[in-house]
Amino acid sequence: MFNVQIDEKTVNEMLEKAINERVEELAKLKYFMSYKELADYLNISKPIIEDRLIKNGLKYYKVGSKYLFKKEEVDQFLDDMTASMTATNNDLKFFTKLQGNI
């Protein structure tokens, strides 16, 4: 049997460090993404975003001439989109949402 001695100060320091690291991670998350950030996030071009995502119902928010996208909504939209794809029908360039599902 092992006899483990726990130093409360060390444990508290470790917990505080872990909490602070997580808070920093969360603080870096952005609520909105710009077009460029979205293109980088999805690794696709702006024309594909416009032609295949926005035209098929991806929500966006316009501030002046700037388009903004919520990461949470982008993820949900893509989850819904890819759920309807099959092994042979999976090319985003050719995806069109059925009119009845809009």
C-alpha cells in the first residue's frame, strides 16, 4: 500500500493554474467570425461560402458592409448539411438544400 502525502498548497496552486489556463482559452474564443476567419476555419474560399453556404441558409449578421458569422451556428449548419450527404453525394460544391427544407 502506498502512503501519499498531499500538500494542500501545491494542490491549490495546480488547480489555480489549470483554471487560469482554461479561462484564457475561453477568453480567446470569439463570438463572431469575419468572412476571412470563416474561410480559414472551414478551409474553403469566400465564393464557395457565398454560393453554397449562404445561399443554402447559413445565417449571417451584417454590420455596415461587414458580414459576421456565429461559430456555433456555422457548426450546426454544417452538421445538418453533412448529415444529408451520402458516400457518393458528398461534394460541397454541388450541394443545394431542397426547397422544402429551407
